[in-house]
Amino acid sequence: MTGTNHCCSGKFGRCLKREALLLTTLVAVGLGIGIGFAVRTSGPSATALMWIGLPGQLYLRALRLMIVPLVICSVIVGTASLDAKQNGKITIVSFIYIFVTNMIGTILGILGWLVFQPGKGGVGLTSNEKVEENKIETHDIFADLIRNIFPSNLFEATFQQDQTQYQKEINTVSPDSNTTVVIITKSLGKTGGANLLGLIFVCIVVGIAASALKEKGKPFILFFESAAAIVTKVIRWFMWLTPTGVLSLILATFASLDDVGAVFRELSLFIGAVIVALVVQQVIVLPLILFLTTRNNPFVHLKNIGRPWIIAFSTASSAISIPEMIYSCEHLLKIDSRITRFVISFCVTLSANGSALFIACSCLFIWNLTGEVPTGGDVITLGLLVTVSSLAIPSVPSASIVTIVMLLDSLSIPGEATALLFGLEFLLDRLRTTSSVSSNTMCAAVTAHFCQVPRNLSANNTKMTNGGEKNEHIIHRPEESSVVRL
């Protein structure tokens, strides 16, 4: 009996150690809300609020410091690993499926926000003074978008992007009348925030070129693999500041609120928007894609992936579910093992349709909380950014929230309110991870339908295995993924 108790206490201790970051973050959320309520009653000054929120500001600055290097390295390495000649049609079909489902996830996140309208009208979460807005016309938004895809200066793209600027000139027609003419002139200017679209486009081209050079490109690829590992390590160190940063940001946020009830009401709407959108994604959209492409019964598929689905919900990690996903695909769904083992590994690396949904809805929610209402052009621009960025979500603690901070920064939207999302991560992270499991296994089924691999091509089997091995450094990290891929 003593041995059993010792075993249980040992498992409990290991569980606490493994989930230390998550648990301390949840405690920080609770303390931030409680202390924030107490401080709010004393009517703190703007200076006091500034000092209370300073640790949180430093936390966000530390994250922003390393995000651009991580995105650059991750996209170059990820693109260089896509060997279209070696894996041929399988890689192409898988990538198209991943990109389309990520894009649909983004659209569902936007639709969830449109239906529930969380944060509508703002609740005074930012203390920044309102300045005269520079509203940009829709056609200029698209022109700026195209310009930013092709940056003229790669260094400048890391901290600035092109944006159309408007200048108003008021001319009086005659001194004796009150008639005036407003002349608006347009010019191409710059705005703060990293040009993510341009950086990702350039990195994709560079990664493809490095892959095409084969042996000559290997040293270049190895350099960026090493750089990505180093930057990821630094970010992991910074992420241990999450409890302190979250405590500071939430405390400052609640201490400055005028209407606390409005915040909880908007958070409830946000949770509802994300959960409903995820249910629609898993029960309607993904099964419909599977049926239209393969004519297979999608609900039989969902029944056969029950075990990896439950594991993903329990651990909040699609990587830990890989063995069960492979078993379900090969033994229950009867999918060719050579396709399954490559596609599942490939999807775990790039597929993030559930995260794309969450990120799109979160960005628009926070945008509303600032008191501003995004225009149709703003929503389209954000959707494109989320779709592209979802292919390069960093494998770091709170990866989706890190990406949200990055996107808000590139859109010049204050990101302090992202602290509110940490308290919701425990549930929403698990739900969107189950979307990844459903999508990954369906990707294997769709790919197998379009790419029947002859059994006598042993060379293909070897090549596919090599393709799977290329991603081992990404997927074989269950002890980290269960904690940090939030």
C-alpha cells in the first residue's frame, strides 16, 4: 500500500512539474482579476496604472523581440523541407488540403466574430488617447497588400510596411463666401509593424531555392535550422515570465475598467463564438470536405478516430496523438501506411486550422475591445495574414497567443488585452487541438484517394520514410508539446 501511495505521489509530482507553466499562469490570471478588483476601488492614477502594467509591457516586448527571427527561420526551414520532386503528388495534395483547411478555419473564425460580435463597442481596455483616424479606402488596402507581398527592402520589412497616406487640404473658394473645397492627396508612406506577408513570401522563395540547390543549399538550411532552435530556446526562457506578465497585464486592465460586468459579458460571447465555430468546423465543414473529395462516410471516419481525438483533448497536443492517429488511419480506416506516416507528420508540422479559427476570432475580438470597429477591408487583410501565418505558427508556449500579439502588432493594434485570453486557454486550446486531429486524419484519407501508391515501388516507400524522418525534430517532443503548445 505504501508503494502504491508513493507511486501515485510520484506521478502527481511529475504532473505538477510538467504542467507548471500552465498552472502558474492560471493562478496569475486569478490573482490579477482579484487584485485588480481591489485596486480598482481605490481609483488608481494613470501613473500608478502605468507602473502596474510595466512588467506586462516588458513581457510583450520580449516576445516581439524574437518573433520575427523565429518566423523567418521557421518558414525557410519548413519550405526547404518540401521536396516536391521526391514526394511528388503526395506533398502537393497534402499541402493544398492544409492550406485550404487553414483558410476555411480563418473564415469560420471571422464568421463566428460576425455572428456573436464579442467586444462590440469596446469596454475601455486601452488608455491610449484617441488620435485622428486615417481611414483607408478598400481599393488602397488591396494595393498596399500587394505592395507588401513584394517588399523593396528586406531589413525594413522587419519593422515597417507600406501604407497609403491621405493629406487633406482645405481651400476657400472666395473670401466673401463660406464655400470651401477639400482636396485629398494620396501618397505612399510607411507605418509601424512587421511586414509579415512580405517576410513570409521572401522566406518561401529562399527556402525553395535552397532546396533546389540540394548539396550546395544544405549548409544554408542547417544554419537556419540551428538559428530556429536557438531562437525557440530563448522564447521558451521568456515564456517562463508568462505568469508575471499576465498578472501585471490583467491587474492593470481590471484596475482601469469602468464596467467590469461588460468585460465578462464580452468574454462569454467570445467563448461562445469560438466553441460554436469549432463545432461547425468539426461536425459540418471537415466532414463535408471529406465526403465531397472521397465519397466516404465522414461519420464512420470520425467514429474511428475517437481515441486520438480524446488523447488530443486530454493533452492539448496533436504531436502526442501521432501514434494513435497513425494506428487509426492504417488499421481502422485501411489507409496505405506509406501515405499515412508521411502525411500525418507533415500535417502536424503545418496544419493549424483550429488555431487559425481561434487567432482570427481573437484578433477581431481584441480589435473591438479597443473601441475601434474594423472595416471590411481590415477584416480581409487580417484574414489573409492569419491564413498565411497559420502555416508558420511557432512551436513555443502559448503559440497561438504569441501569433495574435505578432499580428496585432503588424496591424498597429494594442495587444495588452491578449492577457485576457490566457485564462481561457485551458479549454479552448484542447478544443482546437481536436480540430487538428480530425483534419490531419482526413488529410491522410483525401491524399490516399488522389495518390494511390503502387506496392511494387519500394523506392517510393524509402523516399516517403525519409520525408517523415525530416520532421522528427518537430513532432517527437511530447514532453514539451503537452505543456507549451497552447
